[in-house]
Amino acid sequence: MADNGKKPIIVWFRKDLRLDDNHALQAACSSGKPVIALYIREPASDGTSALGAAQEWWLHHSLDELNKSLKALGGQLHLASGRAIDVLSDLLSASLADTVVWNRRYDPPGIAIDERLKLDLQERGVEARSFAGQLLHEPSRLLTGSGTPYRVYTPFWRALERAGEPPRPIDAPTKIQFASVSGTGEELSSWNLLPTKPNWAREFADIWHPGEDAARERLQDFIDDGLKGYKTDRDFPAKPSTSMLSPYLTLGLISPARIWEETRGTRLPVADIVHFRKELAWREFSYHLLYHFPKLPYENWNDRFDGFEWHNGSAHFHAWTTGMTGYPIVDAGMRQLWRHGFMHNRVRMVVASFLIKDLLIDWRRGEKWFRDTLVDADPASNAASWQWVAGSGADASPFFRVFNPVLQGEKFDPDGDYVREFVPEIAALGDKYIHRPFEAPAGVLEKAGIELGNTYPKPIVDHAAARDKALKAYSAVKDAA
């Protein structure tokens, strides 16, 4: 027990790996009780969604950075594995703590665990309190005039605007009184979150620097250099015109309120600021859907699609995952995903459309692949966005909207810079054929050192024929409805 004679308070960190704008931490510091900072690696079997391999890399470095921040204030992060109730019970007994605080999570399995846990702790005489802060507005409160959940994004955005500015973020504490804890907890290295043989994440560190300080720095750099022109430039993957904040948001290294706050009062074009904020609102809408429709990650939101006839070809799926489809913009996106644990948002829509509509592969297989390979994999945004492209989700893009991968590449990567970075074997092609190497004359291919079917694949499907096939499959479902 701490020197002041008060029983400790446990701050349970989850997807809020930061000191800034952390309401649970603020409540703990304001209580006057000595603080125990805790992170629990919960088993997926307990109902929580297991992190993908790429996000485990992100988690390792985020926890390491959080521990450094706590050490700078005289404490440390206590790590433990197991069911939350078991870990907390052991720590409560060992520390004599009488209070546990945390920031809410909004995935249905996590909500269920927290509700049971709060009742269990209260029955034991332990105070358990939870706080908002992972979203701009609580999904349980933002409802239509008839008291039902929103199903369309635009009215949701208008409701978000009418709700007023979100609460201003609170600054990180400059001083924390920590409790001494018997035992040091588990070693982060023992969790084996980092890949070794092979180290497929070897390029991640060239792109990403996890930690809340890095998140704030990236936000400021984006406001200074990327936010102006964001509304139009964000669609061009070769331009540095996206914030790259999504992985930081996903594990809570920065809060949405902090991002919103930093865009106030700038002299940048209002259209760019609003469009950027709408991206935050799409994340809010995705959690709104997940909260009210908990089967969103694995069931068609529109059950009319339950009868859709997927082909699910394994060879085609492998070509897609490895970036060997013969369509350069698709292959560039999938290779960027593997190398950097990230993919530009415009390209995400293109590769998703290609998987679902050109290859007729179930959106759930794509969602699962993204969940394992993205450092910003988010249970709400990932599921909502895949269903949006599939046409089966809320306020979805209609199924008959099929992205042409060649035209998308030519429109949004007109100079071929993005493709050349990630598909170097066709880099010597001129702009005319960089997005359609299969149409290049033999002499052009030979001069560029390309042998289709050998050094670079021929298209695995004909887009026009695949589009017709997809629309026929959709018509069968629509006619049967």
C-alpha cells in the first residue's frame, strides 16, 4: 500500500494507450489514491477480438512507449495475461486496491465482458467506473428523432453536427502518484508480439513510429503540410495528403477529441477541415453501426445478400493477397499492405471491389485478411467499409458500382508513381501502359524488360467479363428478394 495510507486505484488501459485526454487516468489522479497502471492481454476465447499479426507489432511498440511515459513520471505499466476478471482479482488482492477505472470500448464482445465485470467487482465491494473518450459521442445517445439507430451516414453526420462540438480534450497529467506493486508483472518480450522468422514487418519501422508523442507529431505535421487541399488530394495515393493517423486512433495513442481540437481555429480552407472531420465521423458511424448491429463483422447487414452465390476461388484469392492479379493498381495496394501494414484509402476501395465483384469472393474473406495485415485494423471501420463496398452494408455503395481497376489507376495515379513504387517489375513502362501492361505492344514490353506471364502476371480475369458475371449474380439475388 502507498505511503499516504489510501488504498490504490487501478487504471486498466485498453485501446487508450496514452496519457493525454485519458478520462480514466484523470479520474484516478484526481481521486488522491496511488495509481496502478495495468494492461491485460485478454484471450480471444474470452470473446474479445484477437489482434491481427500486424497490429500485434503495433501493440508491442505502443505498450513500450506507454511504459516509457509512465516511467518518466515515476511509475511503470503492469502487464498481465488472462481473463480480465482473473487478472483483476489477483491484482486487487495483492495490492489491496478498492477501485478500478477504465475507458469504455464499443465492440459487442468487449461491452459484454465489461458489463459482467463491473457487476462482479461491485458485488465484491470494489468500485468500478468507466468513462467515455474513445469516440466523439457515445453511440447509445446519438439516435434518430424516433429513437432508432441511424442507418445512413449523411443524416448521422448532420446529427453529429447538431450535437455540437465534442468536449475539449484534457491534457496529460504532469504528476502521478504511483502505488508500489509486489511482483513486476510479465515481460513484454514474453508475449512474442514481434515477427522473427521471417520478419515480414522489417519495413514497418521505416513508416511508423508508435507512441502518443509520435501521434501528436504526425497530427501537427499533417495540419502544417497535408490538410490544405485534403478534400481533393486525399484520393491520390502517391501524394502525402492523408493524415496516417488511423493506427494511432485504433489503439488509442491519440483521441478523436484531440484531433478535432487541433483543427479548430486554423486558417486552412473550411472545406478541407470539414472533409477531414467527416473521416472521423465515418469512424463514429462505423461504431454506431457495430454498437447497434453487433453481427456487422460477420453477417450481411442487408440479409438479402445471404443468398448471393460467391465463388471463393482459392487461386484467385492467393493472387489477390500476394499482389499478383495482373492489374497494377490492385497489386500495388496489396503489396503496400504487406510491406507497410497499411494501404491508401482510395486503393482499399479498389482492391475490395476487385475481390468482391471481379473475383466474386466473399467480403468476409477480405475483411479477415485486412484484419490480420493492417496496423490500423479496426473492428467497426473494417467491417463497415467492407460491407459498404460489397453493397450489403448500411448506406452502402450499390453493388452495381464496380470499380474499373485500370481507370481507377489512370485517374488517381496518373503518373504511375504509386504503382512504380510497389510493383517495380513494370516500373520501366511509360505512363500510357503503366496501368494496362496487358495492352502494351510486344516491343514496348520487351524494351521495359517485361514478359507477361513470367516477370509479371497476365490479368487473372477479364474485367469487363467479370463485371457482367457479377451483375448477373446480383440480379439473381435482387429478383429473388
